[in-house]
Amino acid sequence: MRTEQPKLIRLVDYQQPDYLIDETHLTFELYEDYALVHAHLVMQRNPALGCDLPRLVLDGVELQLLHLAMDDQVLTAADYQVDAEQLSLQPLRPSFTLDSTVRIEPQNNTALEGLYKSGEMFCTQCEAQGFRKITYYLDRPDVMSSFTTTVIAEKQRYPILLSNGNLIEEGVEDKRHWATWQDPHKKPAYLFAVVAGDLWSVEDSFTTMNGREVTLRIFVEPENIDKCQHAMNSLKKCMRWDEEQYGREYDLDIFMIVAVNDFNMGAMENKGLNIFNSSCVLAKPETSTDAIFQRIESIVAHEYFHNWSGNRVTCRDWFQLSLKEGFTVFRDSEFSADMNSRTVKRIEDATFLRTHQFAEDAGPLAHPVRPPEYMEISNFYTWTIYEKGAEVVRMLHTLLGPERFRQGSDLYFERHDGQAVTCDDFVAAMESVSGMDLTQFKRWYSQAGTPVLRVTDEYDAERQLYHIDIAQSCPATPGQANKQPFVIPVAMGLLGAEGQALSARLQDAEQCVTQDNWVLTLNQAQQRFTFTEVSERPLPSLLRGFSAPVKLHYDYSREQLAFLLQHDSDGFNRWEAAQQLAVQVIEEVCEQLRTHAPVQVDGCLAQSFAAVLNNPHLDTALQAEIISFPSLAYLLELQEQADVQLTDKAREAVRLYLAEQLAEPLQALYNRLREQAKQTQYRPEAEQIGNRRLQAMALSYLTLLQRDDIVAATVAQFEQADNMTERLSALSCLVNSTAQSQAQAALVQFAEEFAHDPLVMDQWFSVQAASSVLGELAHVRQLMQHPSFSIKNPNKVRAVIGAFTQHNLPQFHAEDGSGYVFLAEQVAALDALNPQMSARIITPLTRWQRYTPAQQALMRAQLEQLQALPKLSKDLYEVLERTLA
Ligand code: TRP
Ligand code: ZN
């Protein structure tokens, strides 16, 4: 906590570290009411910087210094200076050792950063700057050291003692025992970890491509030992995939994962000892949905992939965060695409990006993929750094092609193994292998905002020429009024009147993937592309596979969209056509509601959806995606000024209309898929997941019909299904239906059955908080009184407060402003406990400029009240300052 204004840290001020740490030797003495951390550091003056000896400035926060010695000379208060964030002293020689002992209180650490307790377990979270809450150190990623760590704790309470690397020694002394771990790979402090607890583990092994045997171990609290298998399978799959796709081999004899209940984010890639939010590692069919199984697969892979993209090659400074995160998200999403349906994965990623990242990029917190400045780096673990960063890497992949991209990544890992580097170094490797000049491409790293493409076309029948004109622009973002043109790969094809792919020749084509699938490379504000030998007037299929993170406008008629939806050879664009069609139809109903005209829903959507449901050539996963409706959040994101209540009404009206029109095929489909599910042994695999998703989608439409037989079928599914996917989709339908007595009964039964399982209770909480039917504010406040709720547990905060503010938009944006008051209250309460969480859950309020003037005033009032609080964390201070600037 602080009151004076926090400093801005700027990329342009980057300087190499004055001193280096070659060896770090740590000893942790863990007790119930405090911990002692002894550090022995072997240091030297940075040889690159000269032979003078500037003052040594170490980072350290909330540490009680008990002992300090340099070269074994004990120092007294006169020898050093300490303030709330730093300790400084004068070295006398270019090489020296530094010994310190500090006292900390992990049991009182509610920020979940540094060393803390999650339940009965000790664990750490050091990224980005948590290590300074453990000991005095050069807590920056370009200081890389070897680590030897001894952990000492009571044997009975903490039988398992872990740290990075290999176990080299252990022993017992009375009731306490100790273990020493050594990590041979130099690493920055943010990758350090220790764990102590009463944990059970599941063990397996992996033989690397060079025949080395690696022990794999997943540690969990004893009651979760039956929920590890899926994560273990995912781990083995992604280790193999990284060898095959990137030539990356694992580099220690053991790889460990620990599941903890209290964790601010999804998981953390500490070297050889990944620490996971239990929600991102534990699963079994009876308690976990398909979505959770898939999330686990992707997060296990993400953290594992960091071993190379992040750990072996790390970031020079935190401005380069997307160097590891963007690249690693790209890697994990390609892995998921290979393990499941590639098209569906792309649809999920694009939907997510367009709903969340586009909103961020259009608001007051917009920042480039490489931000130029920050106050609190924790605030920059954003959709822009992760998801847009991954899109930037994907565009490089598209521009270079898969082979050269692989050569580029090989070169990057080879050149920079063991180094702390920048985004420029990554791009430079891609330039080296391709001979391309990527200078202009790098604007993606420095300019914020979502580019907008406006596309028009012209067909010259006589000369068989087809022209496409594309104009690109990018809106102003905070601190960036004018933008230079981006390099944008636009993948596209042309369809003939029969729906066939038209072949043609692209004039001056640099990029021609096949005869009928092109990648146009835009690099100017306004550009014309001409195709020759075009035998008929084509219909363009643009931005196939969502080849760039942009908004594209082409004036499609509804007939053309329906045509693309039926015929496009690109699965992504079939889905996209359905989305655009739905958006057009919903917008039309919005306009009718706005002008109090009678509501008339265009029948084109129902016809198209019927065709999709009857199309035997489409897999169920894609069918489900196509008939899944644009979310309210996405629809609002498209509007100039978001009108929550009206858009919700229009969206519901169109959904009801579809349910009525398609009742018969939906019912038949539901019955068939439900019967099939009963006869199938549950497995979290792509084909089954697609079936269950379509089944759930059908049921959610049918629920709108308020028919007793459908309610009965839903209750039966809830009671009889043997897997959580079907049970939860049934529960969600009931909760969002008019059958409230059945919903209540199901909720009570569910809570009794799963009271002992916090991860299932998270689902129970969020299905209610996210429901615009049940999740009135009063009910949400009641949920927070439930014995399973705790504001100190981030998963519970996300399940209740997050679900309400992000997924229950009609109630959160209630016209009296009560939702905003509620969120501000929770932000204030959380800020005193866990600043990373307070600065994150406030996000919906930071989008205040998107709403009607009346709502804006109500939201601003809450933001201003928060800003006036006497004590604000650095995290929340920065978010408020930028939001209200
Ligand atoms: N590096 C982690 C990842 O993306 C992110 C992370 C985990 C994190 N815990 C954190 C970031 C706490 C900031 C604070 O895989
Ligand atoms: Zn990551």
C-alpha cells in the first residue's frame, strides 16, 4: 500500500544492470507464524559496464531485515540505506558475496504474490516482481543466476518440500526435515519457486527424442489425487508435440506440476516446477466440463512450452512481456488446434479476441503489444499482450509460411539460448531466415488500436478483371493520435455462382498459397489488388481463418452471407457469415424496438440454420459454433454506443423466434444426441465434445419454448447424466428458464452433492451469478454469504463477482446503477487484500465511455469514489488514473 504517486517506468530508460548475480543460495525456514529467508549471493560488477563501483541497489518489499553481510563482514545500519522498496549499499570490490536474512509472514500474505499460504500449503508466485517480497535481490529478468535452495519445515505438516531443478540432498532433524534443490540452468528470479505441503502425487515418465528419461510428477492435495490423469496425458502430448513441431526437448530430469487453490492467474511456468491454479489442472468427468478439460490441455501446454519460449530464452525487461506470452499463446493454440478441431479452435480464439481484446484496445487502457511505459507491471498481463501478441506471431507465420517460420524459430532459440532478449530479436531471427524486411511489420508492436479495413470491389466482365480495393485505418488510442499503415495479411478466396472456388491470377502476386486461395499483403493506407482471368462475377471470401486481428467491412447482402455460409470452403468464414447474418438480423430488431415498430425477425437466419443442421457434411462441433449466437458482449462491442437492455431484448427475441421456427429439427437433434450420449462412455475428445456442445446448444434454444416436456427432459438430463458437461448445461438451462422451482431443486441438490469440492462450487456460483433470470444483485450478494464463498480466494471472486459483471450484463448495467455500486464496493474491499485482483475485476467499469450518458455518469461516479480512497494499491491507482484521464 502506498499513498505517494507511483513512478512511471519507461522502456526508453532501459539500462543494463550495474551488477550481476552468478549464484544464488537460499535457505527457507518455514514456521506457522513467520519464515526466515537466508540468501547467499555471489555477485560481480557487470563487466560490460566498466570498472567503477556504483552503489548496489537491491529490490525488497515488506521484508524485515535481520542480518546483512558483505564478504562475510557484518554490516550495520550505517553501512546501508533501506526504504519501502529498496536497499542500497556500497560494494568495495568488483566481485563479492552478499549474505542476508529476512523475516516474512507468508500466513498473512493475502496478495498471493511472493511466499504465501494456500490452505495448509506454502507456495510462491514470483512473476513479475514477487521475488522482492521473499528476499533482497536484483529482481529483474535480465539478471540470471543459478539457484540452490534448501527448504526446512516441520516434517509431519509439510512432508513434501520442492524447488526448481533436481533434488540433491535431504535429511531429518528432530521434527523438522529439509531438502536441497539445485537448478543447473541460469534463470531470472521470476521463475523461482518453492512449495511445502502435505501433497500426494501422480507419477509418469517421458522419453525425450534423444532417449533421455524424464520423471513427470503432479502434486495435489490428497482428496484430488483422482483428478490428475487428464493433465498428465496433456503434458505427455505437448512434450511430444514441442519436439515434433519446434524441435524443442525438455532439459531437466524431472518436471513437476503443483496444484494450489489460491492463485491469481491460471498457472506459472517456474523452471521445472510449474505451479497451477487447481482449476487449470484438476479434472474428472463427474466434476469437470468439456470446456475445463480443454482449458487444462491448453494451459498445461502453455506452461510447458514456456520452458523454451520464456525460460531458456527470456525477456530482457517487462516491456518485452509479449515476447514470451504472445509466442507461447500462439504455440499453445496451434497445439490445441492439432489435438482438436482446428476450425473450432480458431473460431473460439477469434471470438475471444474480438469480444475482449478489441474492447480493451478501444478503451482508456489500450496499449501496444510492447507498451512504452507502466507503473505496475501486473496490470499488463492483458488480452493485448497475450492474445493480440499471439496474433502478431501468427501473422509472421502466415507471411513467412510454415517452413521459414520454423527456421526462424530454430534460429531464435539457437541465437539466444540462455539470454534475456527483446521482441526485436525475435523479429530479427524471422528476417534473417526469410530475407524479408519486417521494419514496417513491427508497427504491430508499437501502435495500439484495432485496424479497420474497408473493402470494395469491381468486376469488369469484358476484360475478366476483378479489382479489390482495401482502405486501412486505425483509431486513435491514448497517447497515439495518428497511426501509420500496418502490414496486414488478408487471406481470401473467390466463389462462383455455383459456390465453387474460382481460380484466377493475382497480378503482381507476392503471396499465392494455391490457385484459389490468396494472401494479400496490405502495407498502404489504400491499395488495389487486381485478379485477371476471372470468368464470372465472384463473391469474395475475405480474411479467411481470421488472418489478421482487424475489423473488416464489406457490404454483404443477407443473401450473400447465406450463400457463403453454405458454400465457403473455409470453415471459419462459414461461421463468420452466420455471425454477420445474425448481427444484421439482431440489429434490425434493435431498430424496430428503438422506434417502437412491430418486431419482425427476418426468416433468413432460420433458413440458414436449418440448412446447417441438416447438412451431413458438417461436423457437430462446427454446426454448434454456427448456430451459437453472438454473445451480448460481442454485439455491444460492435455498437457505436452500447445499449445493453435493448440489445439484450432484441437478441432474446431473435433467439426465441429461432427456437420456434426450428423446434422440430432441434428437438430431433437433441433427442438423438442425448440418446447417443447415454450410450457412450464419456471421453473429453473432440468428436464427443462437438456432439455435447451441439446438444447443449439445442437444449438452450428449446428451453425458450417454456414447454413442460422440455423442462422434464432437462431435469432428467441433470439427474441422470454421468458427466458434468451434460449436468451443468442442463442446470444452466433450468436456471435461465421460467421453471424456477425445478431450478431451485436442482441447485439445492447440486450444492449438497458437491459442497466438499470447491471447483465444482465455483461452477455452481457462476451459473447463478451469470444468469440474468436468477442473478439479481440481491441474489448475488446472498451468494457471497454462502459458506463456500471467500473473497480471499480468486476463483471465488471470479465465479461470483466476475460472472456477474462480465456475463450478466442486463443486471450489472441495471439502470439504477446498483451493479456499479456493488462492483466498486468489491474492488475497494479487495484492494486491501489483493491488489492484482482488485485491479483486474474493476475492468467492466473501465469501459464506461461505451455506454449511454446516464450510465456513464453512474460509472464515473463510482470510479471517482474509488480514486478518492485514502489508500490505494499501485495497481488500482494506475488503472483508475488511466481510466479517468
Ligand atoms: N506467466 C504466467 C503465464 O502466462 C502468468 C502468471 C501467472 C502471472 N501468475 C501470475 C502474471 C501472477 C502475473 C502475476 O503462464
Ligand atoms: Zn504464459
